[in-house]
Amino acid sequence: MNLFLKNRNLLVLIMLFAVSFIGCERKPAGGSTGGDNASGGDGGKKTVAFAQMENTGPWRIAESNSMKEEAAKRADKYNFVYTDAQGTTAKQVSDVEDLIARKVSAIFLAPREAEGFSSTFQAAKAANIPVILIDREATGTAGVDFVTVIKSDFIKEGQRAGEWLAKQTNGKAGIVELKGTTGSSVANDRSKGFMDEIGKSAEMKIIASQDANFTRAEGQKVMENIIQAQGKAITAVYAHNDEMALGAIAALKAAGMNPGKDVLVVSVDGQKSALQAIIAGEMNATVECNPRFGPIAFDTLEKHLRGEKLPAQIINEDRFFDASNAAQFVNEAY
């Protein structure tokens, strides 16, 4: 009997040791380069997510498609998850929190606004999930709150638009500024760059400035109201994106004004419909803002996963389109 008890106790000890060993071996992989799903069960693939702010308008759709297409090219290494916040910051924050709860390996985030993501960044950091910002900035520190931000130089875009307009008008214009989403880094920077440049000429004056939320419909509506108030004092329009510029052109034409000639129109983005408007003589110039983030986004993630040190910002180089080259590039525009 004593021998039986001794053998049974020995067997229990062996089983407890085995369970403990297995538990240690199954501890989730963490570390600074990925979340718990960093080496997931699907053939070792990582699950990577893109938290998009919205999927409306040619530029945003082109960006989403670029991310999806690049993920498909690397499908041997990544599972891809896509979320659409439908133009709502609160939903985008919720989307990212859900991705963190799902323990994805990395998150690409196109933040709708600069503010509102601090606690989200902290949650991602606690879960060892790297966050890479694309196309816009958010409040925080690169290398601490998020890995890096990949974007165009929005201030430079505004400066290039202002420089072109000042040259075309000999430093004298009554300008309507159609601004992007209030609180977004892109709207703040495109406005600052433009103002810095036209400020060099005393007779370059903003006679109206209003948020039109980056949409064609709002651009047209806002421009209609400004035309009623300002009329012939308007000699130029600077829009923070092509969609608002195209809306403004529609409003100008409806009011019997002559966009592209009597009222110069300059914008930012470089979408196909804007280049077509330049060719038609109804728009004058647009600064490119390249939406094709897929390749550089995934290349940047892989550099991070390899432990390479990344700069705080990675800048896309953009082109400038006007009557001299719009026809040359229209077929390759998005």
C-alpha cells in the first residue's frame, strides 16, 4: 500500500511538471516588434491591419486600394484586416481598440484628426503592437507613441501652391481658401504653408476662408455662399484638395464666373479629374499628394520588424501639375 502511494505521488509530480512545461512553451510571443499574433497559427503569417478614416473620394479610395493590393502581393507573409471609420474619429478610435483586442501584429493608421488617439497608442504599446501612421500625423512622439509617420510634406504643398499663385497674379489676388477637415494635420499644414508663402506679397489677401471638409459637395456649397458675399472680389481659389476645388469650379460656373481664367484655381492632390479640368482650362494647377502608400508602408513595417532604426517622418516626394504637363500625366493619375 505504501509503495502504491509513493508511486501515485511520483506520477502526480511528473504530470504537474509536464503541465507547467507545456504552459511555459505556449506563452504568447510579444516584444517590441509585434503583438501576440506576431507568429500566428496560419503558417506563421502575421496579421496586419489598416485602420482607414473613410473610403470616400478618389484620393482615399486610391490609398485604400494601394494598401490592399500591396497586402495581396505579400499574402505569403501577411493576413490583412481592413477597417473603415466612415469619417468618424470616435469610430476610428473604437476600430483601433478592437484591433488591439484581436491581438494583430501591427496597425497602419490614417488618423482622421490629430487629437484623440493618446490612450489608443498606450494600449497598443502595452500589447506590443507597433503602430505606423500614414498620410496624416497624430499627437504623440515617433519612436514612443508610434513607430513613425509616412506622409507628404503638407506645408511644402501649401507653399508650392502659394508660390505658383503669387507668380501668376504678380503678387495681387483676392483669395478664397477652402479648408480641409478642422483639426486635421493636413488642413493645418496646407493652410500654414500657403499663408507663409502669400505673406511675402502685401496684396495677396485671403478674403474668405472656410472649412469644406475635403468633399466636392461641401466645396460647392461653401463656394456658392462665398460668391454671394464676395462676388467680383474673388480672383483666386486655393482649395486644400481637388474635390473641393472641383466643387468650387461648379459654383463659379453656375454664378456666371470664369474659373481658370477670371478666377484662378489651385489645389492639392493630383487626381485624374483635376488634371482633366486643367486640360479643359477650368483649373490651373494642383500639387500632387501621392496616395499610393502600400509599398512604402509595408517596406517600413518590415524594416521595423528587422529592428532597423527609422526616422520620425518618412516623406513622399510629390510632383506639380499645370497646363504644361497635365496631359502628359493624366492617364497615370488615379
